[in-house]
Amino acid sequence: MKVAGFLVCLLLWTVREGEARPPCNYPPAQWCSSLEIATACQMEHQCMEYKQKKDADPVMISLYYESLCGACRSFLVLQLFPTWLMLNGIMNITLVPYGNAMVKYINICDNAGQR
């Protein structure tokens, strides 16, 4: 009889525990999209930490490329653009078409007079 009473108490405790926590019927990608969803999925603390980390400055990328080069075009279309679509919230890209340009390097050094 004691075992049956224990099982009934355990069953009632489990049912009440389930009622206290609303079910999370959202996919993980949406858990931090609103406070209501985060609360329903019991992820308030984790979402607050995620949002604080997400506020970092984006990575700045400058790409100098030759606009008529086939390999550069392939890189832009097949690698850089899909990466930017996935990570556009954390990276800024500056594209600089740079075909047929010359750069002259000037070496300035402190001990130039001693040589």
C-alpha cells in the first residue's frame, strides 16, 4: 500500500511539474528571438548571455580583386558570397576592384643614412 501511495504522489508531482513549465514548441534557432519564447523554453539566462556576446563589433574585411579575372569572379560568387550570406551579421566586406594597377613600395627606415 505504501508503494502505491508513493507512486501516486510521484505521478502527481510529475504532472504538476509539467504544468508549471510550459512546453517549448519552438526550434532552437528561435529560442532567443523573443522574451516569450525564451521564457517558454526556459532559456532566459542563456539568451541574455548570447545577446551580450552578439553585440561585439563586426569583422572588417577589405578585398582587392581584379574585376575581369575569372578566378577572382569564381572566388566572389562561389566562396565569398555564400559565406557573407551566412555571416553577414558579424562581418562587413569592402570590395575594391583593383585590376591592372601598380603599387610602388617605398621602404622608409630610421637608419637609412647609416647604410
